[in-house]
Amino acid sequence: MAEKITFVPLSYTGWGSLSYLQQEVQRLKGQKVLLVTDPFLHELGLTQKIIALLEELNLTINIYTKVVPEPPVAVAEELVAYAREHQSDIVVGLGGGSALDLAKLAGVISVHEGDVKDYLNLSATRSIEQKGLPTILIPTTSGTGSEVTNIAVVSLESTKDVVTHDYLLADVAIVDPELTMSLPPKVTAATGVDALTHAIEAYVSQNASTVSDALALQAIQLISQSIRSAVKDGQNQQARIDMSYGSYLAGLAFFNAGVAGVHALAYPLGGQFHIAHGDSNAVLLPYVMGYIRPSCEKRMKDIYNAMGFNSGYLSQEEASHKCVQELQRLVEDVGIPSSLKGFDISEEALTGLTEDAAKQTRLLARSPMPLGKDDIFAIYKAAYDAVVFK
Ligand code: NAD
């Protein structure tokens, strides 16, 4: 079957790859740089590294540092206004997915009419017609893969929504693991399981292809075998390098194959309870995979092997059960609560969560097992009771 594969046009990866920033800003002919980042990275001094490189080029630099985690659409609107006001001609995004997603929106929506909310997937009244400003994305977490996807996520009152278009794809991704060394253990864990979820959901997706399979399996191997070390010892350089490549590959995999049930059920947790994206994916991962397991036993056996286990004499069914158990163990080992109760979510909230998750039809369509409201409620209930399906 013919397959469409889309990659970000140019990437620099590996330790020290930030050194390519200057030549790329010059190649893209940027004169008025909009640097999008969050206040914490600014305080940490990571932003100063970028500013120093840009200052050597004698450019105008406007720095927007008001990005917040899981950014509400209002922050995106404010940033777009800032880009228009400063007549920026190139955007550099530095940070986790929150900063990178907003950088994408600044680059594209600032050259269009209207507000960000006019372009949201669930409620769009306008469509993206033209390429935005040249954009360079530099992740400082090993998680979202936002640097290689055409998606920007914003938080709404009770859920999340996305703007998605190929014009949101960055011109350049710079994926330098050195920038992730300062990540605290909790963020390393949440963002790392987010990346693992991308790879796993891409591998079992209805839209999986030979290319996305290769990317996903390598990502699963790198992440599942390094995440514990990266969480335990943030100065473990090899673990940071593996996580950086793992999240980059997982991003490429899910951009091409899509994510599904875990993300659909995680979005309302982020929207209604402000749980970090990585944590909300992580707490649901074993329960969603446990529920859909009968529809993708062979693929879950492959995942089990990629995690470093030998399925040897096990049947597909047995290996798929073990895969779910190992996913649950991994989430626990990196210190993420293994039930919704661990995030102070009450049983009464499950109905409202189910209503919102069922609206994520774009995501649910890629699940190897169709997931209706009853299925979604059953998964939330299992995640509440911490009972993995047999
Ligand atoms: P984040 O960007 O919200 O950052 C989390 C925290 O980590 C912040 O406090 C930040 O300051 C801190 N941080 C980041 N880098 C650091 C570093 N090197 N050292 C110390 N602290 C650091 O977290 P995230 O998980 O990377 O991004 C989450 C957002 O990305 C959510 O809005 C989510 O919906 C979105 N997302 C987007 C895509 C996509 O394809 N566009 C995919 C998945 C998730």
C-alpha cells in the first residue's frame, strides 16, 4: 500500500548540535528574532545560551517568556499579538512542548487573520492558507516530539484541542541532549513516559506503516532501557542522549502514524485537572493498553521484545499480557502514581472525563480497537481502581 511519510525538512541531533543555530538563522534570513521560552528556563540560564549566539549575529531579539506548562489558548493569543506587534520575521522556540507549540502558533497564526481559537480542530471557523514565519525549534525536554510534528496543543476549560497543519512543521529542529541535563527527575519521568507512549501508540496505530514501525521500535528500545537511569541520575550523559534520540524518533513515528486512545483519554485529565501531559499519559498507558490488548497481541509482543525482554516460547497472548505488566512496572519505577486516585481524582469525575474523551474522534479513530463511551468509562474506572484487565 502506498504510504505518505512526512519529515521535518532539516534536523540537527546529538550532543552540541545547538552550535548549528547561528548558521540556520542566517540561512533563513532572520533579522527580527522572536525567542519563545518559559520563565523557568530563563531563570535557569538556558535562554542566555541562545541569546548569546544570536547577539553575535547583531539581530533584533524579542524574548517572550510568559509560556506556562499546558498553555491555555489565551496565552497563545497573547503571544501571536506580541509577534505581530514586534513584526518578527523568524521564530525560535526553546523549551518543552509548551514553548515549542506556542512558537509554532506564533509563526503561523501571526501571518493570518483572526485568533488562535478560530483555527482549533474541534471548533475551527478559519483555515490555514499560507506558510508562516521561518521557525527553529529546540526542545529542552525529551518528551513531546513537538519539534518534528505539525501539531500545537492548547488547553481549554475542560479539555485540550490542537491546531494542526503541515505549515506548523518547523523549518529546523535542533535536538541537543545537553539542554536536557537540568531536567528534574519528576519532569524527566513524565516527559519520558510521554515519549514512550508516542512510540507505543504509533506502533499499534491503524495508520502505522513500515517507516513509522522502524522509528517506533527503536524509540521504545532507547526509552524503555534508559528512562530509569535518566530519572535516577540526571547527570548520566548516555541516558540523556538515549532519551533525546528516543523522543525524537517517537515524535517522527507518531507524527506519521498518529496517537490514539491513551492521548484521547489523557486530554481531559490535562484540561479538567491540570495534570501534566506526560503524567496523564503515563497513568493511563497500562490501562488503555490492557484494554485494547486483544486487538493487537502480535504488536504488543514486538513491544515487549523492544523493551529488552525475550518473549521466546511465550504465545502472543502471553507476551502481550507481560507487556502490559512491564509498562505498569516502568511507570511505577519512575515514580508516577499508578492510579487516578494518586492524582486526587474522584470517582464522580469519571463520567465527565468520559464525555470529553469521547469527543476526541480524530485520535480515537486510530485505535486498533474501536473505543465507544462504555469502553472509555471502563478504562477510566480501571485506572481509578488500579486494576489491569486480564
Ligand atoms: P513543558 O514544556 O510544559 O515543561 C514542563 C516543565 O519542565 C516546565 O516547568 C519547564 O520549565 C520545565 N523544563 C523544561 N525543560 C527543562 C530543562 N531542560 N531543565 C529544567 N526544567 C525544564 O513540558 P512538556 O511535557 O515538554 O510539554 C507539554 C506540552 O506539550 C503540553 O501542552 C502537551 O499537550 C504538548 N504536546 C505537544 C505535542 C506536539 O506534537 N505538538 C505532543 C505531545 C505533547
